Amino acid sequence: MIYPYRKIEMTEMEFSRRTLMGGALGLLANSFIESVAASPRTPSLDLDHERFMRLAIELAKKVPRYPFGAVVVDVNTKTVVGEGWVRVNKNPIWHGEMTAINNCPDSDSGFDWKNVCLYTTGESCPMCQSAIIWTGMPLVVYGSSMPFLQSCDFGEINIRAKTVIEASLKGKCEIIGGVLEKECNELFRNAKKSS
Ligand SMILES: [Zn+2]
């Protein structure tokens, strides 16, 4: 099911898609295009984003004061292969996305990062978005936006995820924001109230 969520502008991505559709893939070569070419389907068009965001929301509820939950999903089998939630009480860099990524199988098992995507209740911070880029996964989906998180007193580094992606020389990933935004915002609003 496809939802009309706000899609963060990704000029290069759209250009890539048009190029792919036009059969001119060979004229362009960057890792993002290669990752799309490895799978005939475009992940954002073939996944039930609400279904997986609901799973991320359930994980976020484990930490009501820091409700950042994340799931990593195999885009082919449509199953969760890694899940995580904030554990900064154990380690300051264990954000929801970082724990979800760390809970995925390792590459020795044949795990292919180009066939997964990540759902997170809140827009990723620069550290997590950079980690997502390093994995090479082609898509990240978030619920609440960084400006909203900041309005709830979350967020330390004021760089949007889109900006991190645009700055990447390694490769790009597609980003979709606002999936189940109302439900995610409610989590963070309640967290602020309870703090
Ligand atoms: Zn983070």
C-alpha cells in the first residue's frame, strides 16, 4: 500500500529513477543507483510503511521517556531482521537506529545490507543517519520530524537527515518522513510531559 506521505526532496534520486526508467542506467554510476539496480523493485513503493512503523512505535513504548524505536526490514521477505530502542543508559551512542543496526545479522552470514531499510519513530540524528549511509541500505523512513523532536526537547545536533544524505560522498539513500506522524508525535509529546 502506498501512502501520500511527504517525501523529502531527493533530486538526485528522482533523476536516478527517471534515468532507470529510461533504460540509461549505464550512463550513471554511483552506489545508490547500483543498489536500486540490484533489486528490480524500488523499496519505497513496495512496502507497507505503516505496518513497520507500528512495530517501531511498539518498541519505542519500551522507553516512554525516550521513545525512539527502530526496525530494520528485509525488503524482499518483508520481515524484521533487526530491532532496537534507545539504550543510552547503557551507552550514549545506543540510539534506536544504532541498536537496530547492531542487532542485525553480520555480513559473514551473507546478510545483504542493500536489501534492507530502516523505520524509526523519529528523524535520525546525524550520527544515526551517517550509520545508515555506511550500511548502504537504500531507504530510511521516519515518523516525527527533527523540528518536532526539538520542540519536545529532543535532539542535540541541528542537522537534518536529508542534509546528511546530501553531504554523503559514499552513496545516497532515499528518505521518507511523516509516516504515522501523529502517533509518533504523541509519543514524544507524552515523553516531554513525563520528563
Ligand atoms: Zn541518533
